[in-house]
Amino acid sequence: MDLVPMADILKKADKEYYAVGGFNINNMEFLQGIIWAAEEAKSPLILQASEGAIKYIGMDYVVNMVEAAVKETEIPVALHLDHGSNYDVIMDCIRNGFSSVMFDGSKYPLKQNIRLTKEIVKAAHSVGVTVEAELGQIGGAEDDLEVDEKDASFTEPDEAEEFVKKTGVDALAIAIGTAHGVYKGKPELDFKRLKEIKARLDFPLVLHGASGVPKKDVIRAVTMGINKVNVNTAFQQVFTAKIRELLDNEPELYDPRKYCGPGRDAIKAKVKEKIKVLGSENRA
């Protein structure tokens, strides 16, 4: 099956009250573990590559690996740029076959974020590519993205309504108390804020930094209107933990297939767990 625009996946999720995972790939094992899990669960899937992952893997490798992975699949899959930092990076991804992109202009003042996002939406929509944007700043660190806790800010409902109306984006990542990377304490989500934003927009909303959020809170957020949930750190953690366990138990182990394979299996199991929480099982 060919890659599909993320908007097609999220419109259905929004209508039927579930969420789809935006799952980051960091190498071949991540990609295989993620897509094999989604196929078995019959779940739609959003494969994400950050700028850091693209630099590490290489643009051609990312696109060609994903194309090989989806060639025989029957589930809808989007290839999405996670946290695109500027117009040039985003256009490069579109030219190379990404079906969806995110522009993260959350560090800019509202008017500038609107202006920059609007330019990207115009270019992306002209070739059928979905655009996700972000409003409000999510704290924490992941990949090349880092926002100090003191600089984090929640999304204002009035601004969210204005932003979506003026930019024409397809999905909006909102800041309601999550953080990228590993949590230093227990996350406290602002569900009242989520409810107000969803009521005003009735539109696909995205939750970033969900790896360390308790399952019950993710489920609640999904029932209240979150339609895409990003996960990366949780997969990195289980992959690394499995490899560390194997190497600790067998110090003489040197064949990467014998530790990367089990690491891939650990990712696959974690992906299936996340899919059940998001409610996207059997939605393909």
C-alpha cells in the first residue's frame, strides 16, 4: 500500500473517538518492530522521523526503508516529519516523499508562528501533504529538541482557535502538561484546558511527550479528543534495556543480530501495548 496523508488517518480517528500512534523510528529495528506490531493489531500507523533521526539514518535510507516496509502492508501508514524546524527542512522531506510534516513554530510569538505555518500549509497542501503544527511549548528534551521547564507554556484556547482558523493546519499539537523525554516527576495533565480547546476546534489534536504519562491519563485524554499520541522514549528505553540485559548476561556476545533482534521484539511488544491504550486496534 502507498503512503497516505496523515489527515486521512486522523479524520477517521476524530470521528470515531480513538487516537493513532505517532511512533518514531531511529533505525531499521525500530521500523520493523513498529510496523509488524501495527500490522498484527490491524491498526493505522503514523511513522515519524525527526530531523535528528534523518541526519543519523540518512534521508534516502529513511524513505526507502519505509517504502519497503509498507509495500506489502494493508494498513494505512503515513510518513511524518516530527518537529520540523524550518521551511527548507520541511520542503526537503516533501520532495523526498513524506506524506505528512510538522512545523514546530512554538518558540515564536503567535503572529510569527501563524505567518510561518501558513506558508508551509500552502506549499504542503498544494501537493496533498498533511501539516501538523504546535502551539504552546512542551518542556523536556528529546532528540535535538530541548525546552527548559521554566520556558514551557500551556496552549491558550483563544490562541488555538485563532491559529487553526488563520493557518489551515490539519492537526495541532497542544501543551497541556506533558514533556519530551524522561519525566523528572509525575505529569499532571490539564484536562479542563483540553476539553475547552477541543470544544472550540472539534479538530484533530495531538499529544506529544506521552511516553511517561500514566495509561489511565492517556486513555482519558483520548476520550476527550486527542487523536494522535507521540511515543519515542518508551521504545528507546525497552530496546536499550533488552540489549543491556543480554550483554550483562552474556558478556562474550558479539553478533548484533542476537541482541538487536530481541531489542526489536521488545519494541514490538511495547507498540502493541500502546495501540491498545490508544484504541486504534482493528481500526485499519
